[in-house]
Amino acid sequence: MTMNKKNNTFFSRSGWVVVMSLFLGFATVEAQITEKPQYGTFLIENVDIYPVTSDVIQGGVVVVKDGLIEYVGSNVKPDLTGDIIRIDGSGHRLYPGFIDSETQLGLNEIGAVAVTIDAAEVGSVNPEMIAQTAINPGSVSIPVTRVDGVTNVVAAPVSGLVSGTGSLIDLYGYTPEAMSIDQRAGIYINWPSSGKRGWWDSRSEKEIEKDYNEAIDQINELFDDARAYHTMWQAIESDELDAQPDVNAKMDAMRYLFTQDARLVVRVNREKDILAALEWATQQDDLSFVFSGVSEGWRVADKLADADIPVIATALVTPSRPSDHYARPYQNAGLMANAGVHVSLSTFNTENVRNLPFHAGYAATYGMGVEEALKAVTINPAEIWGVDDKLGSIDVGKHANLILVDGDPFETTSIIKDVFIRGYRIPMVSRHTQLNEEFLDRDATN
């Protein structure tokens, strides 16, 4: 008994040491970013303005006040008074902040530590799992991302058949609620694959077909049930039906699809699967669709354009087939855009969402063009998510989510000088800048 007590005491003390070490370690990381965002009325002058929705304004002026864009033009607003924070934008460009339409930013922290992974829920059908509730505003990856020009992302669950509900957020705020733009941006489903998932997939053709058909049946059954549930509640809310049904969280979440308050985001990549998803989508007149991934979208670009279904794509993946040209993934987004598809670019990442501008640079180089690539990370995603009245361009009345750059933001040599989110001038500090300074100033003997 004595030995057990001693062992327990030792374990207890050791456990506290580990816990406190972890706590202090995380606290140290967080404590290093001590600069606070600056808030007030900003006058950004002598800057080349790239509004996206209109022509470039050379040597223009933008006024930011109360978190919104108050003025955009070639001259200073005459009645501008009070305490003004002036920013000289000479030799710089001003763009709307970039938007990444599918990430796990704020949901995942350390891939090897299970307790820091909140993007994958147990179970196959989880529409009620809202990403915003799991967002970590203190994630080290958030400052890293925003100082590279990405001011907004959709944080989306990834697992199962119906992964959950993605949330559109600002990359500044002390709570998930403070960061929220739209907590129910879209419900994500993983369209079943009609082929092998990879070289490790040992299923026979019959097994693959069986699994595929079962998954499609499950999707159809889910949406039939959801429509019936929605119709029932419409009758209850209009007093046509007197009933008190049991709470069903999954069906309650699905109702947002039928009121057009949320989009159905279908993750699908292969040509055959895209065509199957398109056929299914054309039968769902009461839903608003977005296709995500679409790595072989270029093969069916005309059909996607005819269906008027917007897509979320990336420019940095390997070819989906050995016979494809090495550049085809880079060209995919441009080929779809040139066919008339509404394209939004994404990194589909967590730590490297910061590279979104370079994804756009690749797409621009391989056929999309700079103007369309800029739209694909600004106004296009804003339109896809129904927030183009708030984000995506430099227009009066929109949220002041802006980036000030010393050149083309799609070039790796360009430096982002300032970032504004909801009118807050964000400190240009991240874990990466801290490490850079630390190693530049390191002791010469080490």
C-alpha cells in the first residue's frame, strides 16, 4: 500500500509537471504576440486601388471608419474630420483581403496529437456539427495565415459521408462568435467514389460497385427524410399542423439547405463521379450547390457551366491520371473559368492556407489570367457564400478587410505591409516572423 501511495504521489507530481510544462509552453507561444490591433479612422492615400469589381484607381484614397469602407476614390473626402490615422501608400497596391473557401484552419492544430484535431467527427452523417463551435481563435496558424493576405476562410469538417457544416470566419477575433461571418455557410458531403480510392484499395470491382450504390442510397434516403421533416415543420410553423415532434438535430441542420440559408457543398473529383453528382444535382431543384475539389473538372467544364454550379478548386495538386500532362492540374481552374464556370480557389489546407496567393499565381500563369485569378480569391468566393455585400471587393459600405502590398500579391517576392480585418489594423506578427527575428539575432557562438 505504501509503495502504491508513493507511486501514485510520484505519478501525480510528474503528471502536474507535464501539464504545467505544456501550459507554460503554449502560454509562451501566445505571450510572444503582444502587439494589439489598432482601431480607428484610417486614411490610406496615394495608393493604387484594385477594387476587383471596377477599374484600378491610380494614386487613390480609401477611408476606413467604424470597421467599414467609408470612401473610395481619387480625392480625399471633403468632410473628413477628427482623429485620423494616415497611411502613405505610395508605391503600394491595396486589395480586398483574400478568401479561402475550404480549409481546416482553426479546427486542426498538430496532426500527430489527436486531441488537437476537431475537423473529423465520429459517425458517417453529421450535418449538425458546426465548425464554428470548434474554432480555436488562438491557433498559431491564424496569424501566420493573415499576415500573408488571407483575411477570411471557410473552416470545414472533413470526415464521413456528410461531414458537417462549414463556417465562414474572419481571421481576427478573441472568440469564435466574434470571428463569425456565417456559421452555416454550407453542409459538406463527400460524394462516393465509383473507383478505387488509391493503390492501397484492395476491393474488387463488385465490392466497389456495392459500396457506391449503398452510399448513393444512403444519400437519397437522407434527403428524402430531410424534405419530409422540413415539410412537417413548415406545416407546424404555419399552424396547419398541431404537433410537437421530438428534436432531431441532424434534420434541423438539414433544414437550412431547403431555406437556401446554406449551400450543399459536394466534394467530388473524378470525371465519372462529377457527372454522376451533376445528374443527381439537377434533380434537386430546392437546393443550392457548390462542387469542391473537381480535380478533373476541366474534362466536363462545359457541363458544369451549363448547370451553373460554382466550384472550389486548387491549382497545386499532382495529375489525377498517369497519362495526364504534368501541367493539367495547374490549368484545371483556368480551363473551367474560361468555359464559364464560377471558380473559387482554395488551398484545401490548414497550416499552409497562407499559400493561397501563390495558388492563384499558378492558376493565373497557366491560363486563368491575373484578373480572373484575383476574382477567384476575392469576389467569386464572396458571391458563392452569399456575402458579396460584405466581402470580396473594395466598395463603400463593405467590411474593411484589406491588404496593402508592395507589388503583385501573387508574386513570392512581394511583401504585404498592412492587413485590415473589420477595420482593425492587424499586427504583422506571427510565429514565422518571430522565428525569423530570433534566428537573425541569434548568439554568434551558437
